[in-house]
Amino acid sequence: MIDHYLYLAVILFVIGALGVMIRRNALVAFMSVELMLNAANLALVAFAFQHGKLDGQVASFFVMVVAAAEVVVGLGIIVSIYKTRRSTSVDNANLLNR
Amino acid sequence: MNFEWQALAPVLVVLGAAILGILIEAAAPKAHRFAIQAGVTVVSIVVAATFLVVNWRAGIGGPLAMGSMMLDGPSYFMWGALLVLGLGAILVFAERQLNGGVSAFAASVATVPGSRAEAEASAAKLEHTEVFPLALFALGGMMVFPAASDLITMFVALEVLSLPLYLMCGMARRRRLLSQEAALKYFLLGAFSSAFFLFGVALLYGYAGSFELKAIADAVQNPTMGRGILVAGLAMLLVGLLFKIGVVPFHNWTPDVYTGAPTAVTGFMAICTKLAAVGATLRVLYVALSGERWTWQPILVVLIVATMVVGSVWGLTQTDMKRTLAYSSIAHAGFIMTAVVGASTASPTSPLDSVAAAMFYLVVYGLASIGAFAVITMVRNPSGEANAIASWSGLGRKSPLVAGIFALFMLSFTGIPLTGGFIGKWAVFAAAWQGGFDWLVIVAVVLSLVAAVFYLRIVVVMFFGEPAEGVTVGRASAFTWLPVLVSALGIAVLGVFPGPVLDLATMAGTFLR
């Protein structure tokens, strides 16, 4: 049964990774990163269940807190970019690619 | 519960001062805030370093905080290096004389660049004094990162060091669009790579049933699960670590972020992040996964060769000073990693093992980086820093002292004998050679000759070029001069007389399990 959770976690992680690489909107890319973190959470909890230990479940709380902190910083940066350029497309942020 | 206050004091002082900084932000009057913040920052780092020395001399060590951190030789050495180099880098943050009485950070980051609100904020001489607590938080995370002995602590430390850096990258006073863009790129790619790191942590937890590095090492010796999950976990963990070091193919952010970020922050990032990340990589690979050496060595060797090639060859084509140093930092990441991949242990004939060699190299590279980026803040035209290499032309005639010191840093990056860089290169190459990677050392020596071309080109431009118009050397205060002079002195002394620091690194060079 543990296998199914693990497969789901891997699928979610791959969807997230593809989202970051394919989607051009910084907000959507960021949401995809959050999906990757939650995929890792699912894997942690599933393994904790398999090993009959609690530390994996506790770790998932750490991850949630870190993810929340990341949202604060990330949205701050994305909003400041949006206010300047009226766009959150990562393709428009290309001043440094010269 | 028994809590090791004294052993943890260096980290606690730094993080405590960061929290104190937030309170100061709320309570202190605006006129004095900058001085108070800078003072608290400097004092806290000095106090932390004092605790460190006292603890090291008293021989305090072993597992801390219920086994989540390990205070051993490498931790002590890296904490010491982080505190010294971090202090040098953060001192440059406090420079105000160069900018006409304000710091190099934006007056108000929340305002839109070019708007009236921004003009008003600059006219009112507003300053973001939050950079000091942010830098302290980052420094605290960097100290925990290489000392963490379980993967969850390591992940939290990784985020604690990264998040403030993302913010600081976007806070430049001039060229704010570039700065914001650098912050966005660093943030998105950094968050992406730490998601890989975390999934790697989850897989290794699944494999070993524990987050502790030594439990993972035991599980590698006596496997209870298939190897696939271990190798996948190892690979994903490495993605997160190598991203922070800036190893190819995870180096793409380096040139853009180094160029866009405020130069003082670039200096801080260039060395302190690299030091912490190399330390954590060493600990993960040598403590938890040394039984899997035959898996990670071939992967790393390929990446290292690619890193050195990209760093040295792409560096040749750059026209911007900060971008050139960014490619140089990629090349140096490759040189440091040659020692890591060698995984050589100390023997009576050559007591310098891989850990000691990498740590010594990082110190030498760090001194030169901090000095070089501090000098970059001094060379200016009317609109701010003059970063194009062309505008550094003829600097030797305008200010022989500044150009001479910068040339010394370039020679140390090159690895010319009688500079610290030479001893550092010799140490890492010896460690790689001893680990059985003789061909890699030959490749590395050839590529360091290629990289020498762009360092020496800068020296030639500075001393033999026609003086560029409108570019002057700004009158910097002691906050910039002190790090510049101390790092120049450090490089010269380590080049002629490396014994004490090499001995210290050698003595510190073994991880406890």
C-alpha cells in the first residue's frame, strides 16, 4: 500500500517540476514549487507510516512552516516585480540576459 | 533537559542579535537606527567569535541539541571562517560615504522604481536598516547548515540562509530593475532546487528510516531496502547542494544574480553561501554516504569538469566586472570540488585531507572575493558603480593603491605563487591527486591557466590601458577600506606563511559521526 502513496508523491512532484519549467507566469511557477514541497510532505508521511515512526510526520510540519515563510518572501518579490512591470511573466524579466 | 548553551553560543548569539535587530527596527529612533543596527551586528559577530575561540580551546564538542547538530573540527573551522569572512562582507554594507551619505541599499524597496514615491523616499534619505538583521539571519543559517547532523535541520538551515539572501538581492539603490529581476530569478530557482533537496531528504528517510546522517550511513552498510531509492535520494539531495555551490548544470543563476544584486550582498553571497554549502556537501557525502562513494564520485567528476570548463571559458568573453567574477566563482567551485571528489583521508606522509584542503581553499578564495567586491563598490562614475571592464581602464594611473590591491586579488584567484591562491590550489589538487584523480588534476591545472587569461587581462587593462573618462575611485570610509586591506594582507601572508591556518585546517579536518 505504501507504494501507492509513493507513486502519487512522485507524480505530484513531477507535475510540479514540469510546471516550474513550462509555465511562464512567476506566480504559477511558484505554486508549482509549493506542489513539489507538498509531494515531499506526502512521501515523508507515507514513509513515517511504513517505518512506524513519528519523526517523518513531525518533519512535514517543519516543511509546512518553511513553505509558509517562503510564500511570504516569494510573494513579496513577485508583487514588487509586478508593480514595476505590470506583468509577472518570467520571460519579460530578461534585462540580465545580455 | 540538558541544553548545551555554551557550545551553541556562537550560533545563538548571531541569531539572537538578528531578532534583537528586528526589535530595534521597531523601537529605535530613525536618526540613530543605522548606527545602532551596524553596531549590534558587528558586536554580535565579535562576541560569537569570542565564544567560538573559548569553546574550541576548552575542547567542547560532540553532538548538540539532541543530536541535531555536530560540533566537531570542521564545524569549528567553518564557523570561524564564516564569522570572520561574514564580518568582512557585512562591514561593506555599512558604507555610506561613497553614496553621498546613504547606504547602497534602496531608500524604500516597496516603492516602484522611477515613481514619485521613490523620489520622495530618496530625498528624505530613507534607508533600509533591515539589511543588518537579514544578513545576521543568513549568517546564522549558514553556520547551522554545515554543522547539521540530521537532514531536517539541514533543510531548515538551508531555508534560513536562503530566504534573507533572496530579499537582499532585490534591494539595490541603483539599477533597481536589474536588482528585482535578480531577486526573482534567485528566488524561483532557489525554491526549485530546495524542493529537490527536500524530496531527496524524504527518499533517504524512506531508505534509512531516520533523518540522522549516521543512521543513513548504517543503512547504507546494512541495506534493508532496494538501492534505487537510495541513489534517487542521493541524486536529488545533491541537486539542492550543488545549486548553492554553483556547480554546472545548476550554475545558471550565478552570473545574473551576482550582477543584479547590490555589490556588497554579492560579496557576502559569493563566499559565505559557498562556504556553508561546501561544508554541508562534505558532511553529507563523507558522513552519511561514504559507503556509496562509487556512486557519487563518477557523477561529481563529470559535473566538476563541466563546471571548470564553463567557468573558465565563458569567463573569457565577459565585459562586465561582476559577471566576470561570477564566472570566476563558478570556476573556483569546480576547483574546490576536485578536493571533495578526491575523498582522500589523512596519512602520515600527507596530513592534508580533502576536508582540510577544501576548507583552506575556501578561506583564501573568500578573502580575495570579499576584497575584490569591496573594491568594485569603490570604482564609480557619476551614476553609480562603473562595472564595465572598459571603464576600469587606466585605473592604475588614477589610484595605484586600489588598482594594486585589486591586482593582488586577481593574482590570488589565478593562483600565482606567493599569494594565498597558490597554496589553496596546491592543497585541493594534492587532495584530488591522492584520491586517485590524477587526470582530473591535470585538467584542472590546464583550465586554471585558461582562467588566468581573464584575470591577467583585467590587470593589463588596469595598468596599461588609457584612463577611462568620468570614472573615479570614490572616497570610501573605513567600512570598505578595512575589509579590503585586511583581506589583501591575509592573502599576502597566507601566500608566504600558510603554516598556521593550514595546521588549523588539518587539525580540524575530521568529521565526527
